[in-house]
Amino acid sequence: MKKSNLPVAIIGGGPVGLAAAAHLSKNNQSFIIFEAAKTVGANILTWGHVKVFSPWEYNIDKIAESLLVKNGIKIPIKKEVPFGKQLVNEYLKPLSEITEIKQNLHLKTKVLSIGRKGLDKMKNANRENLPFSIQVNENGNFNIYEAKAIIDASGTWQNPNPVGSGGVFAIGEKENSNHFFYGMPDVNGKLIDKYANKSVLVVGGGHSAIGTVLALSEVQEKYPKTQIHWLLRKKNVSDVYGGQEADGFKSRGELGIRIEKLVNSGNIEIHTPVFIHQFDKFKDSLTVKGITNNQEFVLENIDEVISNTGTRPDFSFLREIRFDADASVESVPELAELIDPNIHSCGTVRPHGEAVLRQREKDFYIVGMKSYGRAPTFLMATGYEQIRSIVAYMNGDFEAAKDVRLELPETGVCNSGIGGGGDSCCGGNGCDVPATNEDEDTSCDTACGTEEKVKETQSSCCSTTLITDNSSCC
Ligand SMILES: Cc1cc2nc3c(=O)[nH]c(=O)nc-3n(C[C@H](O)[C@H](O)[C@H](O)COP(=O)(O)OP(=O)(O)OC[C@H]3O[C@@H](n4cnc5c(N)ncnc54)[C@H](O)[C@@H]3O)c2cc1C
């Protein structure tokens, strides 16, 4: 088949991958979408019991919405804030069942590798004119598909960072994996028996950690012998309280208010700043070892560890693709300095689209959560704008592709010291995703704190009119 007649291949059936399907469908571009799990929104379903902080109006892509409306599907009330499972059941699943999308959706299909047909990464000859060749494991069968372009929206949630503070597994972490949960377990629901009356350690300083600690406190109310230990690399736990009343996303602000109350209640034990390097098994429990303020840290009798230390992209299936990722953030290169917690951009992530996301491998794009690499600050609305611009470009509408815009509410966090940095104005914690290890070490002063940066970011997180993408946590 002629390359131009081939479909665009989308990797991942999360909100951004499905938005891509909706936009391509609307523009009469043929596409094929691969989702590794048996359902769309699979990563979100792992935290389906968690309420997100952005209301529906920021969670539904505009073109997807028009498709839903056209097909007589009810749109959720815009001002309400859904749980993760509602995002999937009331938005992503209905969208995926619309005929135009359903007929091109391959569930239980994991992409194993992508390359140019018959050409390895080193070869130039006629490269751009060759189709992409995609190897998949489709329900146990190995198949090859061809595509004219690739949109990689495979997320990062399925690749959690290890607990070890150096970004590698701590000694004893893998060996005792039955004591570890990476992500946000349903501690007060399906998994209550695992956590009730146990000594539980939560590691991390982002909103996922906060959500987990708060949920554990509800378990503790019912089962008073439950002990909650919260370990952070930040200097002060108060650094995670965030914008609270000033946060434009009310749900996110409330998390900060509730966690401050809980910390002040004395019902949980806070360990900060701690850098973990080892877990030893003793009888049925774990001893945690690390460093705190240049001294040895030891915490005994931990039954369960819940890790909320961030996630990272999986590049393994892109081995034969010529793509670039930032050396530290692992994001699309041009986004890095805007979302790198070391720089503390305070929300200066400009609305961006095709031009920023363009890779040296022609017609190949990394989008969505994965485009942010290890930065924990991605919002769905950001991804929808990425997709709108890329599909406009594919459609030959270069003006529309260039005209990127995104309107998100202010969150007020910069003024109140939210932050991944432990002392940062924004850090990684303005979002409802776990902080990265890196983000816990960085300082506010490097960004919002300096005059130069303040000037640069006035129109975003640190001040008023937010036309930039404040998904970068602020
Ligand atoms: C706890 C939590 C709360 C959040 N709250 C908000 C919020 O309030 N508002 C907001 O805007 N954002 C929020 N986010 C951030 C973000 O918007 C979501 O994580 C969103 O799901 C990212 O969408 P995505 O499509 O990029 O990736 P994902 O939703 O992660 O989807 C990726 C999909 O790709 C599939 N996949 C992976 N690898 C392969 C492969 N090799 N082959 C085929 N398929 C593959 C996965 O199974 C998955 O279904 C939150 C995130 C978390 C973790």
C-alpha cells in the first residue's frame, strides 16, 4: 500500500491516545489505536478510587465531546470533579465505543517495537518515505502493522520509580517485593484487609502520597492499631501543603488543608528528610535504612510499603526510532526546562503543539504524560492541545497547528510555597501525581524566587492571567 494511504498509529488508549483517535476521525484521517490492556483508560483504573482535582470541563477533549454529543452520549456535568473510574466509565469507555473509534481500536495489543520498514536506525536511505513497521503482541499473537505516522501516547504510570533514593532499587526492595505497592492502592476499600491494623510506610511527597496517607487515616479511624509512617525527602512536611484555599482547583487545595490537619493531629509519624537505601527483612516485617541529616536512619517493624515516588517513560519499544529525550527529565527536549523541577519553572509551560513535539524521526510524536518524561506535572488538557495541533499539522493546516492555546485556572500555589522542592514555589506537587525523586530535592529559589524568573513567569503561576499551561503544577 502507498505510504500516504496507511493509517496513523496511536500507541495507548488513555485520555490522550483516545483524543488523538477522536481528532483523526473528525478529520477523516485513517488511524489505528493499540492498547495493551483489556480496556481503555487502564492506567487510570489502577487509581479509579481516587478523585482527580480538575473538574470535567478540563478533562474532556473538545472534539471527543462533539463526537459523544453526535452519538447521543450524555456529557458529565462540567463543574463536577470525577473519580478516576468515572473518567473511564463516563468518558473514555463511551468514547471508545463510538463506531469510528471502536472499529480501529485493538485492545489487549501491546506494542513491542516500532521502526522504519526494513531499515534499522542507522540507515538513512529513503528513510522518510518508508512506512513505520509496528510489532505487537495482540492477544498472544505476534502481528506487524504498518503506519504513515506514529503518536506515542503510552503514558508513564505503568513504570514507577523505585523507592531507593538514587533512582535505583534499594537493596532488599526487589527481594521483598511482596511488601511493596507502587501507586495508589485502594487501602480503604478493596485492599483494606492488607492495611488494617498494620504498620504502613508511605514514601513520596506529591499529591499521590498525600492522597494515600489521607486514605490510610480513614483506615486508622476504623482500625486504631493501624500505624502510618510518612517518609519524605523534603526538609519540611509543610512544604507539601500547597495552595490550599488559594488553589484554583478546589479539590487539590482541599488535599493540602486535610493533610495539614492530619499532620497536626499527631496521628501519623513523619520522617523527613530521609534518603532510603536498604530494606532488611526481619521475621515478617521490614526494617528501613537510610540517611537523615547526615546520620543513619533506621525504622523497624514496617509491614507494608506504599511507594509514590513518581514514574518514568518506557523507551524500550522505540529502540529503532530516532527520537530525543531530555537527558535528565526524559521529556520531549524542548519541554524540559519548562517542567524540570530543578529549574522550577513555576508553570511557564507554554501552550505547545506540533512544533515543540516534533522529533527528528519524521512523523513520529511522543505526547501526553510521556511527553513530560519523569516530570509529575502533566494535565489532560495539555495533552488535548498537543493532539489538536499535531492532527491539524497532519491535515495540512499549518496555521492551526501553530496557533496553540490553553486556558487553565490559576492555582495560587506559587504564593503559598507548594512544592516538590520541599521549599519550592511549584515543584512537582501542584499536580495530583507523585513527585519525582528529583523534585523533592530542589529549591524554590531557583525559579519563582529570583527576580529574573519572577519577571519571566509573572503571567503564569506566580501571578494572574494564566494563558500558559499551568499543568506544570502551579
Ligand atoms: C493519581 C493521579 C491523578 C491525576 N489527576 C489528574 C487531574 O486531576 N487532572 C488532570 O488533568 N490530570 C491528572 N493526572 C495526570 C494525567 O492527566 C493522567 O495521568 C492521564 O491519564 C495521562 O494520560 P495519557 O493518555 O497520557 O496516559 P495514560 O492514561 O497513562 O494512558 C496510557 C495508555 O497506554 C497504554 N500502553 C502503555 N504502553 C503500551 C504499549 N507498549 N502498547 C500499547 N499500549 C500501551 C496503557 O495501558 C495506558 O492505557 C493524574 C494522574 C494521576 C496518576
